[in-house]
Amino acid sequence: MPLPKLPILRSKKLRSCTLSFARNNSFAMKPKPLTKYLNSDFVAAANALRPKKARHRIVAYVESYEDISFWRALFDEFENEKVHFEVMLPARTSLSKGKKQAMMNMLGSAFGSNMIACVDSDYDYLLQGATDTSRRMIENPYILQTYAYAIENYQCYAESLHQVCVHSTLNDTKLLDIAEFMKMYSRICFPLFVWNIMLYRAHDLCTMPLLKFCEIVRLTSFSLGHPEQSLRQLNQRVKHNLSMLSRRRPDLRGKFDTVKSELLKLGVTEDTTYLYIQGHHLVNGVVMRILNPLCHSLRHAREEEIQRLAYHRVQYTNELSAYRNSQCDVALVLRRNTNYKDCLLYEKMRADVRRLLDNIKSK
């Protein structure tokens, strides 16, 4: 038996109303993806469905692949039989990364005690709400930050750099007090750094943009025999630019002492300015310029010792080959450096995690 024909909408008015309803109710035709509803409450509901003895799960979004191990090491200190963290990139459907993506991955009030963001502070911590991003980071307890400019600054922690050289060269001879050198470097950069923060708080990104500041405070040359020469050159450049800033922005001169006091209260000291300088610049423009010649000298000294102590050519060749095969590239050792956990800024990060866990317990 033939199927009955469906009635045709002959009325133009009726067809218009039908199409209008479909457009205004797009969910009826194209449902929203479930990721639109993924937020802290969603993770909390998922936790509630798990067995009672299962550990409470907290999702932590980070900016990039390199950040995963850094934040993993921090969270390991707080995981127990009741709670654990799952560290992941902000987007599983694309390769996009970065602070903004990590913070804006979920819309509205997505972040909470069960879903957090872990980001580099950049200048946002020191700007103290001068920008929208800075304000959101400071006010939101579910956005954890590094307080130092970036993770690379922790890897360049001055007290750990000698150990980086030892791991790279297998030579514990102290040819240079790197920690003291970084203190002297920081003291020279500090007044210019205060000016840079003042300009950013005043939304002046032209007088001295970040790239120009980094160019000024990099080490243009470094001699292991005369390290003071590089500091002397740096001091001259800093003084020249301080004079230039004072002429170009006389309206900010009177605010210098106030901003300096505020930065000191936030933890920026004259000896630790390097922790707040742009991370990639600190690695490439300062620390590696010190470590490369230093490690070269340490390796050369060890090879000379092997040559001096070898009884014959065969022993020298075998010992030298074994030593060279045991070495590691200093840049790789620096990237894997984790000897920064006694840094005061790292303790502030620990305090933020404790507050987060206390908030979960109180609920």
C-alpha cells in the first residue's frame, strides 16, 4: 500500500513562522558541545559519582608542555590518599597554548576549587591590577601564578647555578661565585626595573617596551677572568637610560620612591631583581652567557688533569672518552634544574596550594 503524502505548508505565513522558530532555537537543530558545560562544578559532580574512597580530583590547566613537569613537582608535595591533581594543557581539541588561552579556556566562572589555572606571572603580579589580566589574576584564588616572571626564572635561581655546572661538567671547582655575581647584576638593574614597572602601570608601552629593557640589561660580553667588566658596561647602560627616562617622563620621577617601596613589599629586592626579568631573556642574555665559558673552563681543566695523571696514551684515551661521554649539555641541565625549592617565591606558591586545599576541606 503506498505511503500517504505529508501535508505541504502552502501558507507563506506558516512557513515563515516555522523557519523563524528554527533560527531562534538553534539548539533544536545543532546541540552545543559538552565542553561548553565543562567547569569546576562539572568536575565536582564527576567526583561525587566516584567511589567514596576515591581521591578527590582537581584539574589544573597549564600554559605549555614545559610547564607540566614544573607544576607536577609542586603538586606532588600535597597529594595524598584524599586528593590528587591532574595537570593538562588548556585545549585538547587544538594546539593553542599560552596564559590567555589557559585563563579564557572556559567562559564565565568556570574555574573553582575543582578546576584551576596555573600560569606565569609575567608582569601581572607586579602591576597590581593596573590591567584587566593583572586584576583577574590577583583577585581569582583559583588562578595560581609563579610570582617570578616565568618558570625559566626559577631554573636560573642563583643559588643553584653552581650545581648546574657540576652536573654538566662533573667538576666541582668553584671558578666563579655565580650567586654573588647575580646579586651584583640585580642591584645594577633594580632602578631601571622600577622605572619599567612604573611605565607599564601608567600604560606607557612605548617609552621603554619590554624588548628594549631586555636589550639594555643583557650581558653584551662576559670574561671569566674579569667578570667585573661586564657589570661595569651594564652599569653604564643603565645609568644612561635612567637619565633618558627622567627627561622623557618627568611626571613619573616623583613616583619612583613610592613604586620602589611597593615592589619591596611584594618581594622584589635589589638582590633578586633577576627573578622578575623576562624569563627567556634571562636564560639567553644573561645566565647562558655566564655558564657557557664557565663550563668550558671546567671541562678543559678536567681534561688537563686526566692528561697529567694518565700513565700512558691508551689510559688517557679511555679516560678522556669516558669523561666526555658522561657530560651533559649545560643548556639541557639548566632546563631540567629543580634546585629552586628553597626560593621564597616558591614558598608563596606552596601557600596558595594550601589555601586551595583548605577551601576544599571547608566545603
